[in-house]
Amino acid sequence: MGWITLIVIGLVAGLLARLIVPGRSGLGLLGTIVLGVVGSFVGGWVGSFIFSRGSVAELHPTGILSSTLGAVLILVLVRTLGLGRRRHA
């Protein structure tokens, strides 16, 4: 998978995750791409256990779906743990 493809899938998955999870995320464009890319790896990793076919890095038809679900999982986890929240003194 090329870098451009990874970035585009990350952007789409990150945007979809931000639409699905309510509330402000405070992520910019780069943060959204990183969210989607990390979610893509999480979704691919979980999917490889469920379907046990191919490599985690291969592009599959369900790639956007699993990437988005992974990004949603990461976004919910980050919000639940309060990571990335700026604290004012």
C-alpha cells in the first residue's frame, strides 16, 4: 500500500470517526489523518484475528469499514481516558 493511499484512507476513516463519535475532538487535519491511520492498523489487526486471511497491511474491500471502526475505538478510548485534553492552570 502506498503512502498516498494510506493517507487518503486515514483521512476518510478519521473524518467518518469524528462524525460518528459525538462531541468536539479538537483535532486538526493532521490529527484526523493520524487518527484514521492508527484506526486503520487497529481495525486491520482486529480483523486479522477474526478473518485470519492475508496480511494486516493488505488493502481489503472492508478496509474503510474496519479503519473507521478502529478509529472510532481509538477516539472513544482517548476521550474516555482524557488524553489530549488541555488543562488550564
